[in-house]
Amino acid sequence: MNLTDARVLLTGGAGGIGSATAARLAQGGAKLVLADIDRTPLERLALDLGADSVLATVAADLAGDAGRAALAAAAREHRVNVL
């Protein structure tokens, strides 16, 4: 899978399915903006995937306006083109 031009926003990235999805996308060459409510596993995943694959992490509760605003700002900043 060639995803070299993909800039992917992935919510729930620190969970089991999310981290497996993130790893597969990164293997394909995608650049990731990872989001999760749980900061510690999110940061661990970003370290595991490496700086070449992760554009940004957003540790936020997306049920609230502030979390959604932070995620939208990161998506704009990093020119996300895949949701």
C-alpha cells in the first residue's frame, strides 16, 4: 500500500485497533496526526512509530469543544488530507 502523499488524522490512535491501524498506515508511508484522550500511550505510540511517521499528537477529550478545536487546529497545521 503506497500512502506517501497521505496525511492521516487518526482518532483513538492509542488503543489496540488504533495503534495497529497507525502502524499499518505508517508502514505504507503515511504521515500521521494521532489523537487520543490518553496521553501516555499516545506518546509511547508516537515514539514507537518515529518522527518520520508522526506529524503531531493531540491528547484531548473530543467530546468537548476545546478538544475538537485542538484537533482541528492540528489537522489544518499539518494539512491532513485523509480522515
